[in-house]
Amino acid sequence: MNVDQHLKVAQWHIEQARLHATESGYSCGCPVNDHDQKAIDSVESGKIEEEKVCSVSS
């Protein structure tokens, strides 16, 4: 993906989180996949590094 595509995906995720937070008792039911868990772990550790290749296995 290019930069613009990454930003659009990020914007979508932010909007989904905002919508989920405003719905009382709402749960989207989306399981965390390996790629998302890697992103969550990076954010929580404070060590976000640039990925050169998108891979859920690394």
C-alpha cells in the first residue's frame, strides 16, 4: 500500500473505534488477527518501527 492508502485504513479504524465507543454495550465481534496484534503490541511497547514488507508472520 502507498502512504495515502495506509492513512485511509487508519482513518477507517479510528472512526470504527469512535463509533464503538459511543454505542452503549456495543461489541463489533472482530477477533484480533496476527497483524493487528503485532500493531497493538508495538503501540503498547512504544516501539513502532517502519515495516518494509507487510507480513503477518514476522
